[in-house]
Amino acid sequence: MSVLPRLSVTVPERAVPAVVAAFETACEAVSFLRLDESCGTWSVEGILRDPGRRADLDTALVLAASASGIAVPEVATGEVEAEGWLARTREAFPPQPIGRRFLIRGTHDADATMPGRIALTIDAGLAFGSGEHATTRGCLIALEGLRRCGPVADIGTGSGVLALAAAALWRVRAVGVELDPWAARVAAENARMNRLHRLVELVPGDAWRARAIRRRAPYALAFANIFARPLCAMAQTTARNLGRGGRAVLSGFHPAQARMVEVAHRRAGMVLQRRIVVNGWATLVLHKR
């Protein structure tokens, strides 16, 4: 019976996006699931086939902890049976109805459907943004409340789910960029798996500086599901890359940080249209005057 080397950490919910991204720098597969509803603790796990990548993971975890305001989590090591890992992934990532319009499903449930919903298949555990986290949910709920528009930009696309959702809902072109080249490849495979690769371009790149993003500007809608401080730092750039009346859907921060994000974008000429809170995470919808 084959076994896989497994690494895991336990972190508070606010650290999940950064820690998942850290695991993705070194691990071939990453999953995350809630451990305790009352305390808000999550387990992040990954399969590390190449021991030489452990140093990359340790460095990435230090940065993730600093960005999230937590102590560097202790990494537990062990082994898991290959079939057991798949079973746990299925249990942790069932088909997820989100809002009124979307159904996010893993490759292990690729036949799952729900009447009236757009089903998107995401390779579970390979890139952040499967729909499990409240920030992704908030962005999808915001999307279904907007009028049809295009083109669409997705900054820090992760699994590509937001760009794919916009393209599937409106049949418009979307571009997503992801700093991690490996995660960008996963996102591109998700586009092909959902037969949206002719509408959606998912590539490695550094936010608004990426060539694929710059050549299609201005945008009618931009997603950025990252962290509060980077969102504030690029507020002016976000506004410049939106057309008149363009909208931005921003997430990756707590309600206490929403005011800071809103003010930075107001200074860039944008106005708050809607605020959504899902399980202690905020999503803002702003439009350009």
C-alpha cells in the first residue's frame, strides 16, 4: 500500500490564505479544513514528495506568519495512505452551493449538479480558492449581484475560480494572474477542465504589472482577494486600470480592516457600493466614479 509524506500545521482562520499559499510553494497538493467552529482553527496539510523543498516551505511559513500576525506554526510530519488522503479530500471538499448561482465541486465530484446553478470543477487542494474559504464565497456572492460586464481582471487568481465564475456567468473574457507559477498552471488546467480556456487566460504574473493584465486594460470588473495592506498599496493602480464606472470586488481581510481598504480606494476615486461579511471575513464592492 503506497504512502505519502504529509506535513501539517494548525492556524487561526485569519492565517489560512497566507499559510495555504506558503504550502503551495513546496507541496504538490494542499488541503485545508476547519477543525473547531467555536475557536476558528484550521488545519492546513500538504504532500511533500521532494524533501529538498522543505527549506522553501519553512521560509514561506515565516513570511506567512508575519503577514498574518501569528507565531510561526509548528510543522507536524507524518505519512498518509494515498487512498486515505483522497478520501479525506473528498470529505473536506463536498460540492458547495454558494450564493444563488454557483456550485463549486472538486474533481472527485465532477458529475455533481444542482438545478439553476453554474457548476465549476476545481482541482481540490491544489490552489487556494476552492470556495471553502469565506473570502472566496464573499467574492462569488458579490459577483452574482452585479450586472453583466467585461472584460474582467482577477489579481492573485489562486485556483482561477473567480475569473472562471465571471466568464461562465456572463460569457465574457477574463484574465487572471498569480504570482506563484505552479499555482497559475493549476488555474490554467482548471480553465481547460471547465471548457472556459477560450474565454479565460490564467497566467503567472505580478499583479497589475503583468503583461497579460496590462495589454487588456481598462477593465469593467476587477477581483483582488489578497490582504488589506497590499490592496491599499495598489488602490491607485486598481482605479487606473478600471474603465469609467468600473467595479472592484476586494476581499482577504477582516471587517475591522474594511474601513482602511475603503478609504484607500476612495482616495483613488472609487465609491463603496456594497459590503458583504461571511464568517468573519469582509468583501467590498466599489465602483469608479
